[in-house]
Amino acid sequence: MRYLKLFIGTWIFSISTISHGDETWSRFRGNSATGIAGEGIPTTWSDSENLAWRTALPGKGSSSPVIHGDRVFLTAYSGYGQSVESPGERNQLTLHVLCLAIADGRILWDHELTAAEEEQTVSKRIADHGYASPTPCADKQYVFAYFGPSGVVALTHNGEFRWRTNVGTGTAGFGAAASPIEIDDLVIMNASIEDDAVYGLEKATGKVRWRTEAIERAWTTPTIVTLPNGNKELILNQKGAILGMDPSTGEKLWSCEAIQDYVVPCVVADGDTLYCSGGRSNKTFAVKAGGRGDVTGTNLIWDVSRGANVTSPILDDGYLYWSHDKAIALCLRASDGEEMFRERMPTRGRVYASIVGDGERLFLTTRDAGVLVLAASPNYTELAINRLGGEEERFNATPAITGDRLLLRSDRALYCVQKKKTD
């Protein structure tokens, strides 16, 4: 077993502390998958302003950081495929699960994993995202990471290996994308691309508790919603239908006809109202959760030809906001889907990071032109454009928020933005 590599040499601008358990952003887009958290995050920053620390990473990746207490968890890959021109030897591909200290960015441990033989050969499309795209999730005991054909792995917060489970070896397009989520004693993994199925795995052992088939062309991370009666549903948006499932058994409870194309964005929930977007033609559906069987005729609230193909929205004070993958800042009114604004972002490149916010401001991350900061308002109000790192550095990952910190991951480093403390 190879893990617990200690690193020192981290670039630190300032140090602050946080007690274990105070703050969590423990899965892709935060604990409730809302993409909204924190307060007091700076409006402006740079390499010399409001940057708490920067930590060089041992490899590339597009996964987002997650936070549990005083620790940050992240994945990366090294040894192969760092570039298309000089990819290296395929058998040297190494996968990493990393743990950093939130206070100063020190890498506390780095657990290395051997990649599966079924991982795709590097190409321009694969190199665009790499072999570490799914975001890990964490509970109070474990961190769970997913590497597509290389499986789901569980480690303790101290980096001790617990288990590794294969959930299929199929590949397509840019590679793996769906991230694991956890509920009660289960890790739920959408393996639509790898196995046309979604899995419920036991946290303690990695054993398959349930497996539900016929999950079609869904790169999306599932969402858990709580109904007015207190019951929980697992929501999964796939090609052709939005599905409501029992998270404890994987039973399909209801379906609503929706996007007739592959689906990538996460579902956003407001109570039992679901906002579901995706598809190359960019559709968004508002649907009520609950019910049984085909609920298309009863639970569909509205649908519009607006949304995004890749990036997920946030819902803030009655409005849906996107950092659209075609570099558009987009806002729809949640009550009826009416467009409020549609504005060009400061890049001509594709955007892969989803929008996040702190309730007052919206943070839209571009790959190559910095982070666009907008007021959380249906009236388009640009506040700042903030850049970090070198000209060739690329930011594909959705940021994470904890307290007054904004964590931004590039293909080279992890950055912690925080208002600089004054003596």
C-alpha cells in the first residue's frame, strides 16, 4: 500500500484556523448540491491580493475540492497523459487521492492508486479533462473517490485504505464525470457510462447493496431531495427521462419525460421542485418530485429551450443562474423559465466549471480568463474579473466554498482565496 507522502514547501501568504467539523462542502457543489455557501468571500483577488495560499499539485485533474472540517480532499493523476504531444508510457498512469490542511494548504497525505487497464488512451478530448474528473465526497469517517474504469475507492481521513470496488469499465467521450454522493450507510455512484447502471455501495465494505440498470447516457451526479412527508428520493436525470428512485433500494419510483439527449448537469432542488437541464439543444425542465409511475402529465411545471449542456446552475432567491459552457452568463426566473439576462463571459473558450455563489455574489470560473464575479441579481451587474496563476494554467474545476474561503483548482495548483487579515 502506497500513501502518506508528506510535502512541505507550500506557498503560504497567511494562516488561519478552523476547528474540525465546523464547515463542510462534502460533495460536488456542496452538501445539498446547491452550489451556495459561505459569507465574506472577497470580491477581488489576484496572486498578490486576498490569496491565503497556493499549493502545487502532484498531477493534473478536473475534479473539485471537497471540505470536511479542517481537511480538503482532491484527486489528480500523474505519470501519463499530462500532454498529448508527450504522453509518456501508458503503464505509468497513477491516480491520486490527496488530503490538504484547510488552514495553510499543506499536503497531509497522497494515496496513489494503479490505474485500470481499461482507462482510455490519451487523446485531445481525454487530455482536456484527464483521468481525475469526478469529485470525491466525504462523511465524518471516510472519503470516497471515483476514477471511472478504475473504480470507487474509500479511505479514512488519515489516508488509510479501506476498499476499492469496480462498477464497470465502459468508456466514452471525455471520460468519467459523475461524482459519488453519500447518504446514511451508502455511497451512491452513477455508473451510466461505465455500466449503464447506478449503484448503492456499503460505506464500510464497498459491497454492492443494490444495482439499478437501464441508466442511459447520464454523466450527471445524482441529487437527494426530501419530500414534504419527510421521505427522501434519489433524483437522476438521464437521456429521455428524469427519474425518482428510493435511495435505500434503488427502486425506480417515477419518471418524467425530459431531455432527449445525453445529460451532464446536476439537478437543482428547491424543496420538492426540481430544475433539470442539459442536452446539446439546451433545455430546462421544472418538475415536482414524488408520485408514482409516469408523472409527465401531472408533475411537469414548465420547460424552456434554455439551459446548458455541461454546466450546472444554482438557484438563488427565485432565479436560476448558469456559467454556460459556451461562455455565456445566463439567468432564468425559476417560477416560469423566463430569461432575465444572457451575457457573454470574458473568454472565447469553453467553460466547464459550474457557477457557485455566497448568497450575495456569483462566481463564474472560466478556463483561461479568470473568475467573473457578478451580483446575485436578475439585473446583470459585473463586479470584478479575477485572475490567478500563469497564462497556460487552466481552470476546469467547479470551486468549493467554506466560510470565508473560496477554493479554486487549476490543472497545476489548488488556491485558497480569503480576505487578507489585518493586524
